[in-house]
Amino acid sequence: MIQETKYFKIYNFANQLKGDTFSARQFALTDEDGVAISLVSATFLIQFRVGNANGTVIKTITTTSGMTVTDAAGGKFTISAFLCSFPVGVYYYDCQITFASGEVHTYFGGTMNVVNDTSKL
């Protein structure tokens, strides 16, 4: 179970049809006062895991593969679109950011349900 805290927010993706394209998603990170979190020189690690938060990694997205920082000073980034060929099931993910200072923070995560597309059964 993923617990939401002051610094970690839950963001569950809508159901994703197996074999369809996961649409790009844009994010803007802010602190509790609404001030943008600088992503200058930050690196990202996003992993989708099957079944639970400790399950087998099905997909990894990093700063150099599958996402783009679109406004580093403004805390904005985009997860790129990708073909979702995951087996039907529940997937857990989180977004871990390593800052230039060496600090590591995971600001959000959640789940994505992959369901059958009836036209492809």
C-alpha cells in the first residue's frame, strides 16, 4: 500500500489499455508553499513494478530515456509517450529524483491498471 504524506503525493494513472500508447504526461513539482522545485542538474528514476511496490520491474524511465525536463528552474518535466505492452494487471510506480547536491527525494507515485482492449481479444 502506498501512503500519502506531506512530501509524497499519490498520483494514480487512469486505466491503460494493453497494446495502446500511454499518452505523454506533464508534471510541475512544487513545495508545500507552491514554489517550484528546481530540477537543474537533477536526474530521474521511474520504475513500473508488477503486483506491488516491490514487484518485478517491467519498465524503467530515466532522464536519458523516456522523460524530458522541460523547464528545470520551473520544476517541469514530461514522461514521454510509450507503447504499453505490459500484461494485464496492476502496476506500481514512483518518481525518484536525485539532485545535484546528492539529496534523493521521491515526491509522487501510485498505480496504473492495465486492462484488456476488447478489440484485441
